[in-house]
Amino acid sequence: MKGKPIVILLVEDDFAHAEIVRRNLANFPVAHRLFHVEDGQMALDYLFQKNSDPRINPRPDLILLDLRLPKVDGIEVLRQIKENKDLERIPTVVLTTSANGPDLAAARSLGAMSYQVKPANFEGFTELMETNFWLADVRRTRPHE
């Protein structure tokens, strides 16, 4: 794997889902660094670099965002990302269990790159991650370089 690693921020409160993402990314042939936060407030703190050093917690090239999060829900996190001129260009993929039409409409209207409903079983989730086209797209169009 050559080149500067893609920085990925995973915002996921379900440990099992986070582990599936982590394992699948480990098999992807693109250099990456994965940062995982467990709730919406932690995501905002990371993104707005509150109480953190940007050298330790760099700006992500890609955000994988769950919607059903403690403290601050994913739609609000997405809204704050897309309303901020320094963050708005970061591709954000919604990975959620919600197939709810209003959630999909809200995510699209706020500028999510993709909306993916997490399958209920491990095999389906792994298949979804194996077809994660967004990593190849991010590698070509890094927003902050």
C-alpha cells in the first residue's frame, strides 16, 4: 500500500458494527488510519478539534457516520459538518440500521455522499463493506490536500 494513508473517522456506538468495519478495512488495499468515536458529541469534538491536537487526531478524508447515536444524533452531526466551510467537503457516508424514508431524505438533503442500510447479519454487513466504493473515490479526491 503506497501513498499517504486515508484518514477515516468512524462514528459508531455499536462495538460489533465498529469491529466489522475495522476488520473489513484491514483487508482493503488502500493505506488508511481509522479513528473511532462512540457518540455524536465525540464526533463533533474530534471534527472541531476540541481538546485534541490535530497532529494526533487529523482531519478525516472520509467519515462513516451512524445515525442512531447517543448524545448527539447522526443527522445533527451531519448538519454541523455540512454547515462548516472547513468540513463540508469531507465525504460522509451514512451507515445506519434505519431504512426510514425521512432519515434518508434528511441525509441526502444535507449532502451525505451515500446512505447505506446496515444488514442485520454479519455476512451481509461484511458484503456491504467489501463493496465500499467510497474508499476509492476518496483516494482520488482528498478534500483537504
